[in-house]
Amino acid sequence: MKKSFAAIILLSASSTAFAVAPGGDSCGWGNMFHDGTSGTGRHFLASTTNGTSGNKTFGMTSGTNGCSTSGTLTYGGHKMVNLSPIMGEFSEDVARGHGDALDAVAVMIGVEPQDRDAFAATMHKNFTVIFPNENVTADEALNSINIVMKNDDRLARYSV
């Protein structure tokens, strides 16, 4: 059951993930071949060229092909943890202080195994903070979880 929740969350999160191009915006043969063009089709072709030949990986490793690893990766997509598909079960697990959905969220947030019991206990203790009413959205609950973790000495390092 735990694996099912983790898989659902990972699949929904990975479908919305975006980052600055690894190696830089102009890295790879695909970018070289399609330099100066724009549009979804050209981006797809450049990405396919870069992905199928492995030249971006080589370029980042060797510092060639217009690639560099000195830039900072950024993220412009949605949060990696999406509570929406499991919100009902998650709220029930938080109320109980244990359960598969609660464990899955701890894993998605990156809580290490030795801190998961503390995470579950802290979430349970702060149920009314996370779920102040029955109309709390998944994003509101996630924001409250983050605030609760920031205020906990043991869990603060997992907050974003």
C-alpha cells in the first residue's frame, strides 16, 4: 500500500517538474543545430537530439558542446509533493498519527527514516494547525506542514 501512494505522488510530481536546462540553455548539439529558432517543435527536436546522442552529458563532463555546470538549477514548476490525490486518507492518517499516506508524504518531503516517527507525531500533534477546517486545500495543508516543520527543531531541516 505504501508503494502505491509513493508511486502516485511521484508520477503526479514528475509530470509537472521543470528546471533550467542541465548544462545551460545553450548546451548540446540539438541547441547548436536549432540555434536562433523557437517554438515547441524546435525545442522538441533539440531535446531529442541532445537526449538520444548523449552529447549533453558528455558536454557537461568535458566542458564542451556549449555546456557548463557552473550555473544554478532553478525550478519553475509545481511543488514536488502533491497531496490532492491522497488528501482524504492523509488527513485521516494525521488524525490517527500513523498510516500509509502519512508515511508516503514523509518520504516525498524527504524525511529520513530515523525521523519519520517524529514527523508522524508532530503532524498528529498539529492536526488542527494543518486542518483548521474541513475545506482545507492540499496546497494550504502542505504550507501548514512546512510551517509546523520549520517550528520543530528536529524537522526544521526538511522544510523548504
